[in-house]
Amino acid sequence: MNTQPPEHDHDHDHDDHRPTREDDDIELTEREATFLALKSLLIEQGVVTADEIRKRMEFNERGSPHQAARMIAKAWLDPDYKVRMIDDTKAAAAELGIETTEAKLVTLENTPERHNIVVCTLCSCYPRSLLGEPPSFYVSKAYRSRAVREPRQVLKEFGVDIPERVDIAVHDSNADLRYVVMPMRPAGTDGMSEAELADLISRDCVVGCALPSEPDNR
Amino acid sequence: MSEPKYGPGDRVQILDIGKPGHVRTPTYARHKIGVIERYCGDFENPEDKAYGRWGGAPIALYRVRLMQSDLWPGYTGAPNDVLELEIYDHWLAPAGGEAV
């Protein structure tokens, strides 16, 4: 792949520095106002401090897809770890020093016979400790309704064409368990280190909506 | 924790117990027959927890495997495509027939 940046000629101007998101200086909703009132009361009364709230929010958002990628890369290299990860995903995370707050985590192994894909049809249940916040497609009604009913078409739209001879297992994460998909190790990765392998595993691979990049194709 | 009522391969029917509120049994799966994939452990009932009633007796949760062709009329994927989801004990009944 060509990794050079495209030539930067100046047929465009640089005035167009709009924020990447809509400014949030809109009127508060009733719930937001209630939340802010409750928060200031709790702080005023000394029940919690602002720093404790901030720390907790930071803790809630600490997950990142790299956590799951590290575990999967290790499992590709270490068959005993792979067995332990499938047997008890929380314990396998703890082995790598990754703290998980989910009650129970399940690893779904992709094989030449079966491809796994995860959806939460009821809301947005997601293995946040290992993947961070869910992507917007995952919480969209379109994905939540279509992934269960027509997973093959949905996967095609993600660029993943699963042949008919491979069964698809859709996992509705509708209650207390949270799921991570363990993709198959791509060809052409012999001799790669754990860190190099982890770089091939994206967030969407762990949801089952993508396959790991091949080494020359990242 | 009591002994789980169902084991892997047991045929079960997912019930529609008509309970309103924060229930975790999706409508599309109700009345369908599938097999137990695994017993997941006992968990406090989310139908109570959602309304602040914590500390109830944990109930058994199972993963149930359904054939996609049984779920969706005119399903166009492969014949062995499946869907698995988590169902609490009180939403399940034995379906009879041979375990698979």
C-alpha cells in the first residue's frame, strides 16, 4: 500500500476550520438539567467530590480495542492461553493486567466452518472493558434489527463476504454476558510478534464485522 | 446455586410470559423452539434490578441456539446459520423431543 501522503498543493483555502461536531451550546434537556442539579447537590453536601466523578467517568471510558487485540494476538501465539481465554475470558484478561467490570465475558472463536457476529438488539450491550465505547453503527437501529435477520447482507456491506459453506452464528448480547469474537489468524503472519499481530486486529474484527488485515494490507 | 434445569442439547421453547417493562427476551425469539447451548450461571433478575429491586434470588440464565431458518420466514442465508441469545429460566419450557 502507498503510505506517502498525497501531494499537498494549494488549490484549497484553510478557512474551513469548522468543529468536527455540532457545538453543544443548545438548551439543556430536562434530564440534563436534573442531572446537573443532582450532581451539584451531591458535591455541595459532601457526598462525592467533583474529582471522584471525573475519575469514575475516566475509568468508565478507559477501555480500548487494543485490550482485546492484545488478548487475541497472544491467543494466536500461545495455544494454552487460547484455551484459557475461551474457558474464562475474564481470567485471561486479568492475566494481562486488564481489569474487566463485566459479570461474564465469552470468547467466540471463528473457524473455517463458522463466523461469529455480535449484536445487542435490545440496547447497546458491549464488552466495554475490552473494546471501549461501542461504535455508532453498533447502537444504530439499522444494525440492531438487520444483523439478526440478514447477517450475510450486513457483513457484505462491511466488505466481508462469508461463503455459503461457512455457517454464520449471530449472538444477541441481550442479557448478562458480553462477547468478543476471536478472528482466525490471517495467512502470511508467520514469525510476527505479538505486538505486530495485535496491530492487525481492529475493533470491528472483535465484533465480527471485519476480518483482520493481512500484513501488507493494513 | 441450584443445579441447572437444562443442559446443553436440551430442546426448549422460549415463552411469551406477557410481562411488561424492562424484559430481556426479544419479541422475535418468543414462541420459538431451540436447544440449550450452555448454562451461563445464575444472575439477579434484570426485570427487578431495572426498577431498583436489588438483592433478589439469582435465577439461571441459558444461551439458547435457534436456527435462523426457524426464526425468519424466507431466510436466505446458509441452511445451518444460527442465532444464539440469553434467556432466563422463567422464560423457558421443555420442548420435548430428543435432545440434540
